[in-house]
Amino acid sequence: MLKLREATTTELGRWYSALETDFDRRELLPLGAIRKAVRRGDQEFLLFYEEQTGIPEGYALVCTKNVYGYVLLKYFGIFPWYRDHGVGVAAMRLLHKRYADRQGILAELTAFDDSEDDSYLRKLERFFRRFGYVEVPCRYRLGGADVTLTVKPVCGTAEIAPVARRMLLDFYSRCLRPNQMEGMLRFDP
């Protein structure tokens, strides 16, 4: 049975290489920034593990503090040898259960223009739609890639477009310095 637990900052350092493998470096938050945000309680680094063996099968980095009561699922990954075995579905259910008292869960879906697989973004969108995520009309770029911002309303609403930009700036300002944020996040006028 899959379980979920918060990782220590030591474990975060150990598993950061998984994020480097799964995500483009242009959208990756620096390890030091994540560690600092985790220590302050602004983010949680979560591990999904098999209860009997204790072996991690995936991870999630969630930005948890926000003035609007939503969380941002920043990174979500299942280790390659556990993919296509239902682990991602079980992990997503555990995430939804963990944040059931929040207004909603945001997720940023990105695909860089130079990615080799054009179907990657469509597959990602289908996966998130399956769990009730809907697209938020908010145009911006993350590390140079267009972002499809999605939200799964929990206790709140999916109609967050008027405040989406402020929410995102709040999440990112809690872990990045202004010059880092400016280099990573670009909103369309």
C-alpha cells in the first residue's frame, strides 16, 4: 500500500537529483531555495513510499503557504521503474487527501519547445483532468516555456483567474529572491 510522508531536508538533498532528471533545469528551483522554504514551512517535500518496504516510489514538492488558501503542486514525479503501475494515480489520491482542507490545488503544466516528445504535454493534461483539474486562464512563461495553469477546486472555486497572478507571485516570492523570480517567471500583459 502506498503511503505519504514529509521528507527531511537531508532526504531532500538526496532526492533532488530526481527533480533534475524529471524537470528541465530552466523551471527548476535551486536546492538551497527549496531547503530554506521547507525549513520555514512554505513548502513541503513529500515522498510516496511502499508501506511494507519503506522504499520511496515518487515525490512531490508542494508550495503550501498562500494568502488565498490554495497550494501549488510544483513538482510531482514517480521514479521510472514504478511508472505505468498505478503509482501515480495512488500518489495523486494521497496528495488530494492531504490537502482536502485547502481551497484548492494548483498545478503548472509545462513542455519546453525543444522537448523531444510533442505528446508529453497532452498526456500530462489528460492525467490532471482525470483528477478534476481545470485550466485557469492565466498566460505566463516559466523558464521560457508556456505554462498551462490548472486548479483542482477542493473547498474553494476554480474561478481564480482574477487572482492567479498574485497567488503565483506569492508562492514564488517565498522561495526566490526578486532577481531570481524575474528570470524565471514572466507574465503576459
